[in-house]
Amino acid sequence: RFKVSGMEAFELDLDRTTAVRDVKKLAKEMCSIEPEHMRLIYNGRVLKESDTLECFQADSGMAVQVMFTAGHSGLLGGSKGQVQ
């Protein structure tokens, strides 16, 4: 089960050998967040791209949190300094 803030939870039928980078690609179709702007968190742990689902106990009923992270374009600009 996957949960995105502000959206309904969704489910994906995944094999335990699926890598997190592939999970993100599949989750994109459900939540419209690009994989490179997605961070998956399970039980307080950020899942690494190369991890597989067998690296953690996914059958405890807890949802995987899908967090949106700003991409490079979101970091451009920033705030302007005060003019004196």
C-alpha cells in the first residue's frame, strides 16, 4: 500500500525482488509524480534506489509514504536579498 499526502492510498502488485527505482516508475502512473521527484519512506526509513522490496518487511500492513521532493527547477531562483 502506498500513501501520498492529499491523495487516496493506492496499491501496486509487486514482486519482492522489485528494485525501488522500478517501484517509483510504477507508482508514477498512480500519483503523477515523476520518479526523480519521489522519495519513498517505509517505517521511518528512506528507501534507496538500489534496494529491493525484500530489504524490508513489507508485509506488516504499514503503508509506504510517497513524498514529493522539489527537483532542480524547484530550487532555482530562491529568495531575493533585501535591497538597502
